[in-house]
Amino acid sequence: MPHDLVQTVPMPPATGPWAPALAPAAPRALCTDCGLSRTALAKACGRACQFLRPDYGALEAQVHGRARDPARPDELHFGPFRRMLRAALRTPSDGAQWTGIATRIGERLLETRAVDAVLAMAANPEDRWKPVPVLVTRAEDMAACRGMKMGFAPLLALLEPAARAGHRRLAVIGIPCQVHALRAIEAELGLERLYVIGTPCSDNTTTEMFHRFLDLLDPDPASITYLEFRADYHVELRHADGRVRTIPFLQLPISRLPPDFFPLTCRTCVDYTNVLADITVGYMGGTGAQWLLVRNARGEELVGLLEAELEAAAPVSAGRRAGAVKGFLANTERAAGGLPLRRMPNFLRPLLGWLMPRIGPRGLEFARARVEMKAVETVLFLRHMAPRRLRSMVPPHVWRLVRPYGLSPGATEVGRAEPSVAQPTKPGGVRRRS
């Protein structure tokens, strides 16, 4: 680790996850506070940030040995991968989201001493929904990282205290904007080993805004202990008194949220599936289980750690996504232009809520639909709110995703070109941008 990244910080506690005090964030536009601006590498934000000039072709080749190949099934949508699984832990972890695969991978890495520490998120002691970046060095302390959190948190700021503590073999459990910045500076960190467990992310918001959403969902929002957007078009809520209820997507109070509930960063994120992780652990293609995208050899190592604990099968796919994406496009055009959404008549909502899990896109087709929706949202919101950024922020593969829906780049909206099939490079090598 370079000396300028090793700061004087307090040593970690003897037990429990370590949440060291962090430097303040530097002021940045379109920032989700991944934590890089809080470190000695703050000047790297200009080339590392996902929201400035992302170069997915180069970074995918650096991490996986090749960029995504549109000729391979599903790589245009999901990025490079070796295989996909529909999976669940045979013994689910108490308090975890779904069955707890991501947290269990962190535990196994520490149990086998493959890493010195895991950088992850725990919950704020005063607010279960507020994420706090923590550095975990004991497997049993990963339990504090279970469950959903909502909000921005400077995970990469922990690279400095990790270096100060002498940790050279790390695992990071992060969302796409954190992982993109991490991969961009990885070669400068001097690590012996790095494993990246990625979770899909979209439509993030501040913890304070999320509480406004919870207020609309239940008369007693403080009683909600678990919230999950499921692939069957329902949100599942669990309460402290043991109650469990589900709400169809179509009956969520989205239209009652303020216009700035989702920041422009999250409306224009082009990496829903966390393509630069070694393994992505999500739900969209899981149809009731978790969805794993094993992207490279290190991803295979991570799945191997759970071999005896995992029930796995091939993902399924059903339904057609085109109609759902076209409907989303129409509503997004209105929202991006500041117009009110076309609200569905209330009498139709229960009927469509019943139909969508049966005839709508399911499994991998649901995941493809969601990725295309995010691509559509990116283009439309940038055109309305930050048109000058289209040229640098929208990678070529995103234009390919939206083209079937009548969205094509104008002459001033296209940046550099990427080859349709990238040439392989040695995994872990660095390909510099020209």
C-alpha cells in the first residue's frame, strides 16, 4: 500500500466490526459518496467515478480478462460472466436479506483466512436502515452486516484504516458505484489479494428519504424490520410483532414521493448488475431464490466456499419484457420532463397486480426488463437534466439496449466507441484509456 494512503487512525477494537471515524467528503457533483474523496486518493475521483467518464470495456477487460461480448447470451444486459445460478443457502441466516449468501461468503473468507478483513455495511445503532461502513476481521462479526440498508455510505474510505491495520488481503461487499471506483484504483492499492462481492443496486436514496417512503407504507413505520422488492412484483414487509405482508408493486405509493426522492445519480446509473464484481449476488433473476452471476475465477472461488451449503439450479425465464419496458418508457418520458405520471385507475390495480406475476416477465426476462428500464431512464433523464453529460456518461452498450425502443443517440450524444467483442487481456492486468 502506498505510504500516502496510510493515515494515522485509531486502532480497531478487540471485538466487533470496526467503524472508524472518517474524513469529511469532498464536494462533488453527481456524487454518491463512495468514500474515495475522503482518502488521500481524492484526486483520483475524476478518473474513477462511475458518473463522469466510465470505461466499462477497459475495466471489464482488466477484471475479467475480456469485456462483455454481445454475441454471448445475456452479456449485453448483464456484463461478462461464466455462469448464472438460482441459489439459496440450505440453512438461511437469521436476519439476513433473502438467505444471506453475500454475508455468508464474507464469513467463509474469514473462516478460511483467505482474507484479513472484509469491508461491508452494518446498520447504524440508532437507525436500522442507515448504513455504516465497517471493517470486519472475525467471521462471527459478519452477522452485524446482515439485512437491508438504504442510503449512501463511504465504504472506500475504509481502505485507509485497513492499510494502517496492516491488512493486505481484503474482501469488499459493495454496490456498483463503489465497485467501479475501487476497480479504477485497484492497481495502486498494493494489495496481495482482493475479492469483490457485488450486489445489484438501483434507485438508491438517502436514509432520510427512505423513511418518508416507510411512512407511506404503514401507520407504524418504526415496526417494519424487513423490506424486500421481490421478483414476483411484490414488496415484502416484516414487522417486529411477527406480521408479514406483501404489497403489489402497482399499489406502492410511488406517485406520492417527492420528485427528488431518487437523485439524478441513481436515475442515471448504467451498472445495475455490478459488472465489475467477481460475483454478483442479487434477486432479479432468482424467481424466489437469489441470483448469482459468477464472473471470473475468483467468483468461482467464492461459490466454492459455499459448495456444501448451497442449493443451486439454472435460472428460468418466462414472459415477454417489451410491453413492460415500453410502458415504463412512456411514464419516464413524462416524469423526466416534469409532467405528472399517468396514474392507473384504482379498480385496475388489483387485477394487474394479480396478472403480472403470472403473465409478466419472470426470471431472467424480468432481469433483462429491469436492466433495459434503467438504460431508458438513464438516457431520458440525462437528456432533460444534464444533456452535456450524455456523451461521457452513457457507454455504447447502453445505446444498444435502448435502440429497440426508439432511442438513438444524436450526433452530440456519442462518445468514444467500443469494439463489439473486446480482445482478451490477462485478468488483473491494467488497460489504460487512450
